[in-house]
Amino acid sequence: MQLLFRFGVVATLAVASASCGSVAEGSGPSFLVIDSLTGIRGNVNPGTPSTTLTSDVITNVISPAPCSATAPCPTIFGDSGEAVMRVVMKDAGSANPSSASPLNHITIERYHVQYFRADGRNTPGVDVPYDFDGALRVTIQDAPTTFGFQLVRNQAKDEAPLVFLRSNAAIVTAIAKITFFGRDQNGNEISIVGEITINFGNFGD
């Protein structure tokens, strides 16, 4: 958590529409399915998972001291993502469908987040936050598995273009494209892509 007491300059940023979807790739006998992909608004008490994330670029914290209702502390919180995934066999629709064995379970090892806008203005650090990579270690089986990851970094809200929204009523709508990378227990590389809409702005605390 980072405390901020000075705001940046004002900039006007366009609002874009967004959509979502998922794509799976891999050479192994099993692949991943995303059952749900949600975002969680960062705060002292994080919000509930939502299919559209409302990301507050600055939050006025009123506790603990010296923060108070009369002297709030402007604070940056990152936002989390939550995914529910399962493993499916590629031949599951055949005459003799099979279920995943332990060798077919997929371990996710890292992920990449990229932001873009529907209006085509996608320059990182100008129109959208910078891409980033994160590490994970979670093994997905054929039963749904829920896990969390970082969706919006704290430092993204201290950089352009999000830093300009602190004293600006504008809202920037972007799509976060998350690519998860992993491999099954035989070493076959597998990836899957999911997307979620994010509304960035200085919202009420």
C-alpha cells in the first residue's frame, strides 16, 4: 500500500467499449476451460468478484491513524483477478470419452496481462497501462479450480494514463487480455486466453 498526498496533472481520456472471450491452445491430450473470469476491486476490504471490474485509481482511507474521516489518506490499491478453470480431454466427445488422469492435469506457471481499448488507442503508458507478467503455481484438474492473480498493479495507477484520472472525472474503459501459460504432467505446453472489461476512474470511496 502506498500513500499519496499530491495529485498529478489533469488529462482528458476517451472512453471505449469492451467485450470478453477465451481461446485455448496446446499440443497435449488435455486442454483448459475457463468457467469464469472476474475482477476484485482493491481496498482495505476488497470488493466482491465481478465480471466487469470497477478499478479505483485512488482511494481515501480513513483508518488506521493518522488517517481519519476529516483527514483521509489518498492510497493506491492494486486489483485482483479470480479465475475458475478445469481440464477437459480433447477426445471427450468421442464414442469412448475419457476423463483426465493425473498425467493430464495442467500446472499453470505464469501469466501475461495486456490492456487494449475498442477505439484502437492502445499505446502502453499513453492510452492504456503497461503490459506485465506474473508468476503462478496452481494445478488444474477436471474438477473446477479457483485461484487468484494480480489484474491491475499498484504502480499502474501511479503511471500514465491512470495517474491523470485522480483529479479528472473521465473514465477509461479497457479490456484486459490475460494469457495463462502452463504444461501438463508430461511436459506438453498449454495456454489459454481470457478477457475482462475494466472501468478505470476516480470513483466514490
